[in-house]
Amino acid sequence: MRTHRTTYRHCAIEIIEPTNPYAPCAFTINGHGESRDQRYTDHMQRSAAELLEFLKMNIDLRADGEIMGLTNMAHWYAPGTWEVCPASAGAAYNEHIKPVDGPCNESPCKKAAAKKARSERRRAEGHPSVAAISARLAKKFPRRGRRPNAGFAVMANDSCDYRKGVRVVWYREGGNMPLSTHPGQLPQIFEELRGVDRWSVDYDGGAVVNVISRTAGIR
Ligand SMILES: [Zn+2]
């Protein structure tokens, strides 16, 4: 039994040749095998030199790509380059890693980070919230009619674009969608909202009143 130890791209490789020439090699990467205390067993009949080339190729694939993946495969990356992603820490089946010096590359974390950045920008620009506008209008423009949707409705203006603030639309009694020909009380709503200093309010007489931050520099 002969043991070969080498380091490749900061990864420690250990290959143990079998005593029996027909048995496979065993190996560890950064001290890890199948599990923490167990070596990997090669599943092919190949020499220690052939196995070393195969392991280098696997290390290259990871080192040249983004740091990501499940924690139980993290030992294929150079020690010190990765850490457990805090968003997944302790998860039973999908705990994953991220680069030590950067954001997580896993798509759920990327999406969450983008969403957080959008809402932070929206807040930083001082855009009104749907809740703030709704509360303000509810006092002066109570819902009327038998249909629950008769009256105004407030919604975020295109969640993909934080720069657009919120929109207020009007549903007439019995109507399923806002119509430019039935603006309802939108003219009065426009007057109400444009009295607020920090908002820029845009209305052309149709079905939508747009409200954005005055300081957003859009208009
Ligand atoms: Zn993550």
C-alpha cells in the first residue's frame, strides 16, 4: 500500500494505492471522502496517476466556475474560499455554500437579494407605499356599491421597476377592470394626493393616477 500526497490549486489530494493490484485506489480531497471520516473508493480500475488526473480535472471544473452547491460537496473547493450560506445554514437537505468574499450564487438567494435591493432602492428614493396611499385615501373615498371592488384600488407600479412608485385605479360598480371612460373619483383622488409635498403625482384624466417620489428624478 503506497500513499501519494500532493496539493493542486490549494486542494490537498491523498491517493492510496491498494496492495492487491486488482483493487481500486482510495482517495481523499482536503481530508474528506464519502463522509468526513471515510475515504472515497475509486469506482474504476485505474492507476494512481490516472486517478490523479481525474481528480485534478474535477478540481479545475469547480475552481474555474462559481463557488456554489451543497455543503457536503464543498471540500472539492480550496479551503478558505467558501462558507455555508447563512440563508441555508442548518437546512436538512439543501444546506449550500457561497464564496467567502461575495454574495451567494444559488438562484433562490440571488432572487431574494435582488428583491431586497429593489425594495431598498424604492425606500431610499422615498416612493410611497401601497399601504400609505390606501390608508390616506380610505378616509375620504370609502368604498361604495354592492360589489366589493367598486372604488379605488392601489397597487405597486410594476414590481420589476422600482422607479415607478404606485398606481391608483378606479373600479366602477359592476366593472371588472379600470376604464379610461369611467375614471370615477380619480380626479378628486389626484387633487388629494398632489397636495403631498414629497410625492409627484401624474394624471391625464384616464383610468390611472401614478404616484412616485418627487426626489426620484423621473419627471
Ligand atoms: Zn445561498
